[in-house]
Amino acid sequence: MTIAADEHFMSLALDQARLAEAAGEVPVGAVVVSDGAVVGRGFNQPIGRNDPSAHAEVIALRAAAEHLGNYRLTGCSLYVTLEPCVMCSGAIFHARIAEVVYGAADPKTGAVESVTRLFDEHRLNHHASARGGVMSESCGLLLQTFFARRRAASQSPPV
């Protein structure tokens, strides 16, 4: 993809992240792209769905699979605002996503480069290419602002 295309699709993922934030969820968003068109969208919803697997990537993969009528998303790209965790990386591999493009690195649970390098594990039967840093400042700022507000609210005396 071109830089312009990467920024376009990451902007759409950021729109999804803002939906998560509006719902009180950690603001992470994702879109799945096939042949230049969005075929799946998702945002973090583990709290609202009472589902620990309801991460943005998983929601977007499920939507794309339903849209395309196939759980194999061969040739698709996944754009996500935060580096995928181990759980999401496993779903990405099983879906046969070709490429993952993410915004901000995740120093606590990132499975591409930050905590572990799962995408470099050659013993796995499927590999997706991965690259980070696309609109990382915008993606990171959304998360930083969310957590700063959350910390401030938890430190405020009750009214």
C-alpha cells in the first residue's frame, strides 16, 4: 500500500477507536481491507460484551469473515491502532491475514515487537507481515489521553 492508503485506512481504524472510547472501552480500533475496500470493522468491546476476546482485531476479523463468507482472509490487510497482543496475533494467523499495519507500539502486551516477536516465530504454520508506526502519534495520543482521564477520575475525591 502507499503512504496515503495506509493513512486513510489507519484513520478509519482511529474512527473505530473513538467509538470504543465513547463506550468507555480502551480506545483501540481496527479495519480489515481486501482489494482496497474495507470488509470488516471493529473496536474494543470486552467490557460491553462481557467477553475477554472482544478486542478490536477479533471483532474486525469476525466482521470481515462474515462479509466475505470465509474464515480465511487470505490477501487481506488488517489496520489496527495498537500493536496486537498474543491473543489477537493468534487470530490473525488463523485467519491467514497477509499484512498487519499498526499505529502505536504496546510496551505491555505487544506481540509483534514490544514484548515478544510472535510474527518472527518460524515454527508457526502461517506468517503475516507486520509493520508499525503508521500514524503512531495520533494512535498513541488517543490512548494516553484516555488513560490520563481515567487516572484523574480515579484520584478525584467522591462528590
